Amino acid sequence: MTASPIEFSHLTKTFGRVQAVRDLTLSVPAGAVVGLLGPNGAGKTTTIRILATLGRPTSGQVEVAGRSTTAEPDAVRRALGYVPQEIAFPNWMSGRAYLRFAAALSGVAAGERRARVESTLELVGLAEVGDRRTQTYSGGMRQRLGIAQALVHDPSLLVLDEPVAALDPIGRSEVLELISGLRGEVTVLLSSHLLDDVDRACDRVAILSEGRLLAHDSTTSIKERYGGPVFHVEVRGSAAGLAERLSGEAWVEQARAEGSALTVVVSDPDRAELELPRAIAASGLPLLVFRRELPSLEEVFLRLVSGSGKPA
Ligand SMILES: Nc1ncnc2c1ncn2[C@@H]1O[C@H](COP(=O)(O)OP(=O)(O)O)[C@@H](O)[C@H]1O
Ligand SMILES: [Mg+2]
């Protein structure tokens, strides 16, 4: 049997009096794209740095493909590619030259370097612009070069710390598409405090808060288990008055209006299916859209972190 790509066992890390990671046990299945989610200070970077052999556990351990990050750090470094939260490149170097340099550093044999560099540039979509100085790259291009740098030695595991936090919406899409495209080829663990992005790219999520793992499952199961259904409504005209009226109802957890769109998080879905259409009709506003959906990760997350989310 091949070992699971990442196995965290009772991982704990303290910095003085701060408990950054508390008893984290988690195993990541091969080929999955897993999001490590949590607000700032949740312990994501600490966890990822230990995984990437850049920090040591206070207690517990992490194994990558069956190798301990502390006992066999060299084997772990060969098995994984790491993209730090803030990655800087020498401005004067071209993307291609930088990647050759990264390939040499990560131990790609001299005879294989050229081919590895070209196929990796191709994979991240930078082959055409490989000869331009990194200085001229957009945020998304830089992040893709960071991913190329991590993949150039052909690891089985890719670890990224907040890969889209610093990017504009176009850069985010570029990078998330690239990461999604790696599904099945490489196991991916990425951290993020941006839940919508993780929702788009990941098939599994692990939610951390104050160093503790609150939940870990497929994105869909987590939503089904921890979030009530959400109703999306669109009317012609402003939904603000409707939202205000609904907020007082016992079966409504939260009603938010944004222009003509209304989002209603409910505690009693059966009642909502009966009462919500009635309330809309009573408002006299023409109804354009009425949809029942799973909640967004953001909604699940807010419930879990505020402690109100209990498994159904
Ligand atoms: N080197 C360090 N020294 C002291 N405290 C640290 C250090 N690194 C992280 N911490 C603390 O550990 C906690 C978790 O931080 P971090 O892992 O960076 O969280 P995240 O990446 O989720 O924002 C925070 O309270 C942070 O201040
Ligand atoms: Mg961090």
C-alpha cells in the first residue's frame, strides 16, 4: 500500500505562550485538491511551514509519503513543491532563467533541466513570455512562476500558502484554474482565508480556527452537514424592505439584500419553502428568480467559527 501523501498526527506547535497549532490530526488523500481554511492567525502558515520542513513540531508529527518531516527532511523536500505566501524573484532575471536556476537548486539532473524547464513553463502557461524579465510580469504570472518553481522537480505533492490572497480577480482566476487543472496529477494542499476561492478550486476542505481543526470533509459534505440551505431570490426593484421584514421571522436565520437580490439563510427549510414565496407575493414585487442551494463555504465557516454550527 502506498502511504497517504500527507499525514498530520497530533501536530502541536507553540511559540512561547501562543498555541499556533493544537493537536492537528488529518490525512490528505492522493490526487485531491485540499483547502486549509481559517482566518488570519488560525495556524495555516505554521502548519504549512512544518509540512515543508521549514519548522519543527513542538509535539506530534507530519509525514509526507510515509517520510517524517523531521527524521527525513531531504526525502520530504524531494517529494513536495512549496510556494510560500510571499515569493520574490530577482527582477532582472527572465522567467525561464529563474526556472533553470530553481531546477538546479531542487536537484534536477543537468541533462534533464532544459526539458523540465520547458514542459513546466508550458504547464503553467508562461512558455511564450518565458524570456521576459520577471519585473514585467503581472501578479498572476508571478504566482504561476512560483508554482512552476515548485513543480519543476516533478514532486507528487504541491503545497501553497495563500496562493491568491495578493491577486486581483483576473490573477485569481488564472491561478485557481491552473491549480484545478493539476487535480489527479499532483496532490495539492493550499491555505486560504478567502473562502469563495477555495470553494471554486478545492474538493476537500479542512477548517482551522485558533489552531484547532473544526471540520474536514469534501466541500459538499461540509456544506450539507454544517450549513442550513440558502434561498436565493431576485425581484424587480429593491429587495431591502423584504429582507427587513423576513429578518424578524422565526424560521429565518439571516436575510440580506443587495439591490434586487435577496439571500435568505434559514433554520427551517420546509417552512421556508412555504412561507418565503408568500412573503414575496405579499411584498408586491415581481419575482424573477427563486432558488434553493447549498450554502457557500463562507456561510458554513461563519457558523462553525462562531460556534453556532452543530452537526445535523
Ligand atoms: N515565529 C513566530 N513567533 C511567535 N508567534 C508566531 C510565530 N509564527 C506564528 N505565530 C503566531 O501563531 C499563530 C498562528 O499564526 P500563523 O500560522 O501565521 O496563522 P495564519 O497563517 O493562519 O494566519 C498567530 O497567533 C501568530 O501570531
Ligand atoms: Mg498565513
